[in-house]
Amino acid sequence: MTKVDLFAQHRGRLFGMAYRMLGSVSDAEDVVQETFLSWHEANTTQVKSPDAYLSTLVTRRSIDRLRRLKVQREHYEGPWLPEPIVSTLGQPHEASVLADSLSIAFLIVLERLNPLERAVFLLYEVFDLNYVEISEIIEKSVINTRQIARRARESIAHDRTRFTATNTQHQEMTRRFLQSIANSDVSDLVALLADDVTVWNDSGGKARAARFPIHGANHVARYCLGLAKKQSSALDSLPVSVNGQLGVLSSHSGFAHAILVLGVDNGLITGVHVMMNPERFSGIVPELLSSR
């Protein structure tokens, strides 16, 4: 088996690691490509475990890149949301496994962690590496690695428990949410929302949207209904898979307008994530629109 073939076997897992670290498809693809070049140019005859070797390269590159990205995101105009993995329903992206750890809501929670904490948490909780293996990757002692993992778990402990909805429950809540919007029924919509529900509008300053998150069932319901009234009746809606969950792609005259995906827990909507920054649609949405 050639080095190219061997790398191809691991590529899906490597992309999944990089994407969960960075919350960006384009940056994850860059990290995977850089890793491939390093792998292709390196003398790997003494490598006992290609998986461990490649995981180390991807993790270290992702940590370095995330440190730079966090600085950029501090200057992002309005709320920042992870770049979605969008596909037609029934045709998930190769990395859309372990959907709970891939959801937009979960990736938002991970933003609270610093790059090292995020790497340790993901390697242990999602990719099933042990602390000895992780300590070698991040070049820390096993004791330090355990401490980093503990801090990471404590930082997101509360919100981490809010990912219990099945795909069926998520789909039903999305259907009911859209129906309430279509009926302009504020009381019905409020009944679907958790008390601490939040709306995030990611426009990057390139579309008209709320510049700050909106909190609370009543405020969120009235905002969503008001936003729907302002939208053109000519908008087309297409059900899509967004990071393995049901979402809605809105478009007009063949151009993407927005992507909507909900966070659902315990039978209530906990988050409304609206992506309106055109950069979020690059390279993914045009294919979906042309296939309609």
C-alpha cells in the first residue's frame, strides 16, 4: 500500500478531528492538506502507527491554527457561528459521524475552551484516546494532561448535558417551529422555546441581522416572527442536513440567503442558529441549489 493510499484511509477521521477543533471546513481542509504534505515528504519507514502519527500532526497543527483564529474571531462583526457541513438529506458528509459531537450547538460550547483544552477534551471524549496517548501528542505530562481534561469538562459541564435529543425529536421540533413561524403564532412559538433560549445571527456584517445574541423565549419568539415577516415571499426553503441534523436552507433566484438549524433538548428549543454570512455557503450550497 502506498503512502497516498494509507493517508486516504485516515483522511475522514483526520478531517473530523480538525473540523471539531477549528469549527471551520476550509481551515480543517487546509490542516488536512498540510498534514498530507508532511506525511508524503517524511521518512515514515519507522512509523509503527500511522494513525497515531497522523493524529499527532493534525492535532498540533489545529492547536496552532486555532490560536490564530481565536484572535481573528475577537474582531468578527456580530456573533460568530461555526462553518456548517451542509449536504442533502440522506447523504451526510464523510465526517458526519458522532452527530452529537458535530452539532453546531456543541461546537459553540467548545468555543469556551482554549485550544489545548479543546484538543484534550476532543481526543479523550470523542476520539477515545487515553491520557498517555494524548500527553504524547500535546507534549505534556500525563498528570498535566489529566488536569487540562478536568478543567475542560468543568468549563462546559452544564451545557454539555444539553445534547439529548434524538434525530426524530430534532426533526419534529424543527417542523413545529417552522409551522408556528408560518402561522405567525407567537404563543405557540413561545411554548416550543426553553426559557433561556438564544438566537445567534451570524452575518459577519455582510447581511442585515442582529449584532448581538437575543435571549429569552418571548424575545426570541417575537424576533423570529418579525424576521420572517421581513423576508421576501419569493424565498425558497430546502430541507438539508446541517452537521448531521435537519436544517433549512433559504435561497432566492438560485442564490443562498440563510441556513437555519435549531438546538433541541428535553423537548424544547434551546438555540436558534441563523447563518447569513455568504462565506458560510462557499463551495457547498451552490451544488445543493443546482441539484434541486
